[in-house]
Amino acid sequence: MDTDSNLKSILEQIQDHLCPLLDAYEQMLYHYLFRHTYLIGSKECVVGLKSLRYKVGLGTGMPGRPPSEEQVRVKIRSLESKGAIKLLERSRQGTRIRVFLPKEMENCVPPDQPEEEIDIENIDFSKSPFRQAIVTRENEMCFYCFRQLKEGQYEIDHIIPSAKGGNNSYRNLIAACLDCNNVKGDMDVEDFLRFLYRKNILSGEEMQDRMKSVAEIQHGNRVPPSIDE
């Protein structure tokens, strides 16, 4: 084995994908052969089929009596037919057997499925866990007054209100503190920014910056960081 992680992966494949294809005797025989090949840095081993029935670790007691020699031979041939092993040659020392890992066996380990691509345009960012992505995009600050937003003390506000056809796309949502959200009500964003300017809450430069940011958000140029990465 190259690394512990590689061994872990192989053992997971044996348990998750190979074992369901084998009966109890076949599993015990495979584990014994695996123990005497890959765990000592080899792919092959020589075993005596007559004595193998006593070595596979069935335990003690009447229910754990070893299988017959014929049963072992049947299960060895079954393992070979399933592609788990290959009988290479017989000699006075025993039978040389090549052991295959689950990933080397045809149709044993399913291929990795490609990760499903997220269609960001169809995500409802008004719902968890995507709400936080909007807050993160605004650097944890209220879009309108730059107040620091604390967990549970903000709202996800619509640039175009829902009542006027606005959706829950990242292109139409911003994070606002509770005070700004309450005062804004149903005002359009541009009108509310002008209101904040008249109240000296925003400077003229800040108001223009917010106007520019609104346009960037609506054009899809400010993708929430957690989605963009």
C-alpha cells in the first residue's frame, strides 16, 4: 500500500462494492487472500487449497466449523468467475493465485459521477443557506448605510420589489440592516438611496457608488463569493 488513505479507499471499496457480490464464504476467502497479498506488498500468493479451509478465520464452536475441501474449491472457482481472483498455476507448494482489487474488476466499482453543475440563475437566494451568500457578497455590511450586520439582525431586500415582479435571484437581492429595511418599505432602491442622501446618511459619492453597485448586481457582475468560487 502506498499510503494509509489508499488502503482506506481500497477497504471501503471492498466493503461497499465487492462484499455485496459475495456470499459469506467468498468474503472470508477473499479477505484471507487480500491479507496475504496486498497487505504484504504483493498481488499474488501461493496457498494450499486443502489446508485453506482451516485458515480463513471462521471462528470457534459448532457454527464455525470449517467448510469442506470441496466447498473451498467451489468458492475459489466462484471468486474467479466473479473476477475477484485468477488461478495461475498449481505446484507442489500449492496454487498460485492473483488477487484483484475491486477497482480492477469489471462492473464492480461504479465510475465517479460528475458533480452536478449549479445553475446559479435558478437559485432562490432568499432561502437558506443562500441568504448568507448575499450577506457575504456585501462584506457583512448593510448595502444602504454600511452598518455591520449581525447574525439574525438583517433582512434580504429586493431591488425590484416582489409586488412589482422582482424575483429572488442574486441579481435582485441585497442585504440590509433592520432599520434601513423598515424605513425603505416599498420604495424603489434608487429612491431610497436618494432619501438617505437627503438625510445626510450617505454622501453624494456614496450614493453614486451604491447606484453603480445596483446596476452591477442587476447585470450579474457581482456573483456571491461562495457560489463564484
